[in-house]
Amino acid sequence: MSPQKLQTLLREAVAHHRAGRLAEAEEIYRQARAAAPKQFEVLHLSGLAAYQQGRLEDAIEWLTHAHRLDRSSAVCAMRLALAQLASGRVAEAEELLRKTVARKPDFHEGWDNLAYCLKTQDRLAEAVACHEKAVALKPGHAVGWFNFGLTLSLLGREAEALACHERALAADPNYAMARYGRAQALHQAHRLEEAVADYGRFLELKPDHHEARSYRLFALHNLDDVSPEQLFAEHVAYGRAVAASTPAAAFMPTATRDPARRLRVAVLSPDLRAHSCAYFLEPLLHHLDRESFELYLYHDHFREDAVSQRLKPHAAVWRNVIRQPGPALEKIIRVDAPDILIDLAGHTGMTNRLPLFARRLAPVQITYLGYPNTTGLAAMDYRFTDELADPVGIADRLATETLVRFAPTAWTYQPPAEAPEPGEPPCARRGSVTFGCFNNLAKISDATIALWARVLAAVPDSRLLLKGRGLGDEAVRARYLARFARLGLPAARVEWLERTAGTAEHLALYGRVDVALDTFRYHGTTTTCEALWMGVPVVTLAGDSHMARVGVSLLNAAGHPDWIARDADDYVRIASNLAADPAQLALTRRTLRTALKQSPLLDHAGQAARFGAALRSCWAAWCARTAAAA
């Protein structure tokens, strides 16, 4: 092929490539490779297209050849490193990126991607240093500021993250991802109304960005004026949007229709680590019948820790998939061929994998534990719950999945081994009662604040102790103080605590709380279990949706339906009565942990058996359904 014809061919391929028509571009690149197998640009662009399609082995092969032909191309080296990183060859990727920026120290994209490489290894401080170099080299580069903001968010530096995204918008007002980053930073800073508005603006520009849709759905749970019916409609809209933009799968999973055979069960979650989900998952996996189930665990997070190490032995196969783009992860799961695939993230994951579930990766697909609502996906078959969190009737109408009420309570709590013993209630020392709430600050709605104001008014000299990420920041406290003042909660009676570094220190702080006050409408889950384990009664208000009924399930399981309020007046009454009886508070401290050990919440073996039976029932239903269809 003449050089002129090759260049014409490449121009045609690049036009398809830039327009996102990767299949058409790849066909032309294939012809070009056959004609010029050692031409740098042909191999470089072929490798880029393969990487963008998730064909990592092809990408690495062609980019490696291109890099050998021209080691001076920093862009080619960077793309090769990204393909290596996505395929799990982290050390090689880091080494290549370091060599690239050493050879070309003014390569701002190289520094930015080195930061990403370090971030995937949980080396966030080093990543920040690389981001600082990148934005210093090109302060008008919106993408660099956006990426910097994402890393700062992982460190909990919300104000700085927000400033980075605003710098990105200032550099390029048309850079839509900066609007998305700003929404995430506002979300993390618990400025929910602003976050929802920014998610909306971003989705007007990028309506097919399903991850942003998910984050927006999650944020909507914390707004008082969004009804369960509105939330359901929003989730259904998400499911339709995913279905409309997700191409049909090349093939559907098949399996041997045998209701009794050993099943391969896969769990996909970003939280197979020190995370609240793991407190409830670990006891189930520990006691799951290995003769009936073969377990595959897909960990979708860069951080692996002591909890991860405890979970690994429960699995026949453990895979860390955080670096895998969607198409590559889909290929991995299809090759593994699970019979049942379980989602534990819903719309909360750092990386949204729900569109993969929409492509039907397993005969049976289940969502459980991590998200307090429906996914909205037609391809998600079941959601595991219980009849108190999701009463029969209305709850079924607000879910696109079939609800499986598999146990008396949907949760199986694993108390931390480092939890201290409960002490005496602090009112015995202080002479006055301290209410407390350690829930996620995003759950503190205006309705919650108004309710707490009534409780403090009803109990003279009482105080409220709040703990959460960001409360050590004066600007964050100022925002809450303004809301408290507007809703009648006296700031002088509130004490603020920042998050603690360790679990033992966190649980020890319940020694300063007499009575825990749950949030409304979005209940606590882990925090409720922790308070109960530390002997502290929890007052919750029953609502009309799963997120407003978690406390109902947990307190019934703990043997204390008397702490569940029917309405706001009842909530104030229960809290006041508890505060008025120091002797009963002391007795509760001494006896509640023992009672919990005998409750369904800590019946690990029994809950695992019920969980396994529910999995088997879902599988049997699939066998019967497909047999009838055949």
C-alpha cells in the first residue's frame, strides 16, 4: 500500500474514531495493520481503540509495539501505562509513567495519570503531590483540576475538592465533568439541594451518564419533600434510560436447570473492606454452606484491608476489579459464569456497575444490603429484605424487583472485636441527659432537626452530641448552626465531634451518650446496631418506605419495639421517658448486649441458612420458569 493510500485510510479511521464509531474505526485499523505492521501511528491508534473497547490484551500488544518504535512519544507511553493499569499490571504502569515524566517533566497529563495510578493503590498523599505538579504545569487544564478534586474527595477534603471543581469550571465553563465533580463535592459536603441541582444541570448536558443519575438518586433520599412514589418514578426512569442506551448483550447466560445442584454465587461490591456493609455480609459468608454454594467475590475498590483479608478465605475466587472498565469486567464475569450475581451497592457505588446488570450477566440477579431502595432495573430479579422494612403491599408496588423477605430481619450484625464493654450511662455522672446521633450527616434533614428541637425542649438541661465527618470544620458547623437556629434547635446545647480514626475510639464515644436519636426519614443501620451493642437505647420513627423502616426492623429484632415511634409526638414521648429513668438506662447498659447475642441480629448461622435458602428458592424459580418456557 502506498504511503498516500495509507494516510487516506488512517484519516478515514480517525474520523470514525473521533465520532465514537469504534467498530468502524477498528475495521480500518485492521486493514492498515495488515498493510503496515510496523507503522507507529497505525499501532498507536489501534491500541487506543482496543483500550477504549476494553480489549486490554490487544491494547497492550499494539501499544507496546508502538512504544518500542517511538519511545519519545509520551502520549503513547501514557496510554500503554493506562492499559497495563486496567489489566492489573500496576507496578509496570507506575514504572512506565515515572519514566515518562522523568523523560518529559513538563508532561502535565503524565503527572495526572501517575496520580491516578497511585490513587488506585491507596497512596493518596503521593497522588496529591502529582496532581499539584499537573495543575502547576497547566493551570488552565480543566481535566487536571477535575481529577485533583476527585482525589481530594477521597481524602475527605471537601472544601478543597469543591474549589478544584470550580477552578475546572472557570478554566472551561463548557467542561461538563467539572459540573459533575462539583455536584459530587457538594454531595459529600452534605449540601444536598445544591448537589441535586448540579447533578440535574450535568444530566441536561450528558443524559446518558448513568453514574451521575445514580448519585442523584442517592442524594434524593435525603430531601424531605421527595415522596416514596416520586423516588420510585425516578428509579424507573433510571432503568429506562439505561435500557435505552445499553446495547443488547451479545449472548445471554445459560446454566444447567437443576434446582438442587451446587450453585456458583458471585458478589459484586465496592465494600468488601472496612465498611458498614462488611459488618453485615461477613457473618453470612462465614456460615454459608460451602457444599451448596461456591462463592466468587468481586471487590470493586482500590483499598484492600484486614476485613478484605478475612473475606478472601470464604471465596473460591477473589478478584479486585476496580481497574476494569465495564466491557472488560463484563467479559470476566461471563467467563466465570455465576448462576447468581448479587449487587451490594445499588446506586451508592464509587463506580456504577448497574448498567452491567442491565445486560444480564447471570441467570439470577439480586440486589441486597447496600442501598435502601429499588434499582429500577428490569433485569434485577430480586431484592432481599424483610417484612418490617418492606411491608407486603405498598413496598411491592415501589420496587421493580420481586421482594424476597427471607428472615425476621434482613440484617446480620457482626460486632467489631475491638468494641469496649458498655459503661454506666453518663447521666449518672453529669446529672443531665445527653442525646446523641452518629449517623451520616447527610441524613440530618430539616424534619430531623425540628424533631430533635422538640426532644431537647421536652427534657430540660439535656444536650445533643453529634459526630460525623466534617464537623471539625468551622464552615461546616456554621452551616448546621444556621439550620438549627432556623428550626428552633438551640446551638448552645449541641456538641460537635469529628470522625475518629479507629473503630474502638468511635464506639467508646457511646460512653458519652445516654439515648441515641435516629434520623428521619433516612434511618441509621450500622450506627443503630453499634449503639445497641454499646448498651444505648435508640429512638426511631417509623415511616412509609424502606429507608424509614430500617430502624423498625432492627429494634424489633433487638426485642425493643417500645423504642419505635408512630409519629413525632410519640418520638418525643419515648425519648423523654427514657431520659427520665436513669435506673432503667443503667439496667439497659448492663443487659442489652447479652440480649442482642440471643436475637436474630446475631444469629449468624441461622441467618446464613435463611439467606442460603432464599438463594436456592430464587434459583429454583428460575429453573421452573425456563423449563416452562422451553
